[in-house]
Amino acid sequence: MLFALLLNILLLKSDSILVKTNEISDFTNAVSVTSDGKGKIYVLDADANEIVKLDDNLKVEKRAGKKGWNNGEFDSPTSIDGSSGLDIYVSDGRNFRIQRFDLNLSFVASIVTDYDTFQENLKFRTPVSTVFVNPYLYAIDGENNRVVAYQNLNQNYNAPAFSFGGFQSAQKPFLMPTKIIRDGYNNIYILDKKLNTVFKFDNFGNYISSFENAAAYSITAYNNMMYVLDNEGLLVYESKKNGFTGKVLFAEKINFKNIKDILVLSSGKFYLLENNKLSEYSLK
């Protein structure tokens, strides 16, 4: 399977070119970017401990957050996720919680798991990244290198459901999972930067496949496509075919090692996040 995937990558056609069309330089240490599916973009700045909400022209609409431990405050958060389309989830690992906001960035609830009633394998201490696939919120547990799923029962309570990918996994266990996403078929992908591997699971945590890429900097998904950013550009993975079907290249030279995260907002709009700026690219 791995050899076939590698061969598939080598034979890809690269007939799509991205040209830079916009940019915002308004961050100190941006680490994650997401969309709410309605055209709004959200950038998480770890040093400023704030969320920055942008419109589709990259104009700032709102800022929320500061350093602290109260509701709506952060301590060097690692990831922001708008995959539910209704809420924004922020992985606030140093505060041992995930914070949930509405799309206007008003605080809704905190998700913590240090309860005696929760089984040990269904707890997290330092959440790294999240994704929502109804009715579950999936969180990477950075301390135990696994994914834990919680069922959203009401605004203030998420019941532990199941976990996968830890050291007891039947497949290769995670070593340093850093980002989790989903595609339009509700398949789940996890990027493990220490293993240089992207893992694919169904939404119940059942392993489907994996592939290695020594230069995979980030992953994202749009509709039924998953994208991997590597040293050459964006590899396009088509879920239904369970394989790579194309490449998207950049017209300008990019130092991909500086890229912190990527976002595909539509079939023609792509975004690269660096520490201090977010750049928009369009297909030409």
C-alpha cells in the first residue's frame, strides 16, 4: 500500500498554479487558521493569546482573547477549529481545556476531562487540535499521543465516547500527532510530524490507511479533498479514490518551512499562514 501511494505521488500531474492575491500582516505568532464554512476566517495567535476573525477580503472583523486562565482567555493556545460550522473550538492545552465560542467569538463553554467519572483512556490533559464530526468532538491528547472523542449532549457537557491511536493501537501508534481534520465523507486524518505520516480513519476511529511524507508541513480538507503541504506545493488526495490525484503549485517561491498552517476556503481560494501573516492565493 505504501509503495503504491508513493508511486502515485511521483506520477501526479501538476497543472494547477496558485498566484498570490492578498495578504494580512497583523500577527505576532500565528499558529492555526480555520473557517466557519460561511466565508469567515479565524486566525489563532499564540503569543497574543487571541482569535482574529477576518472577512473574505482579509479585513479584521473582531478580536477576542488575552493571556489568562478565565473563560475566554488563553495561555499559548495551539489550534483553532471551525469544522462544526456553528462553533469555534480552541485547544488551550496549558490551561488543560478546550474552549468553545460562537461565531461572534462569545464564550460558550469549556471542555475539561479531569473527572473521577471519566475513564483514564477517555481523558486529555493537553489538547493539541480538534475536529467536529456530528455528534462527536475529536481531540488530540498531546500527553498520551491519542485521539479522544466526546459526544456533545448539551451546551455544557460532552460525554466521553471512545479513543484511538494510542500506544495500544493495533496499527502503528502515534508518536507526535499535531493536527486532526475531516473531509466531506467524515473521514478523519491525523498528521503525525514525528512519524512523517498522515493517518486516515473513519469517524468511529477505525483505521483505513496511511502514507508517509518526510516533508509534510500541514494538512487541510475541502469537500471531499484532502491537501498535504510539502516542499513542492499541495498534494491533492481524493478520498473516494483513496489516493493522490493531483498537485497544486505556487507561482512564487515559498519557504515552506515557515508555514504554520494551511486553509482551503473554496475550490479557488487557498491560504498559507506564517508567524506574522496570512497570504491568500487564487487558482489561475
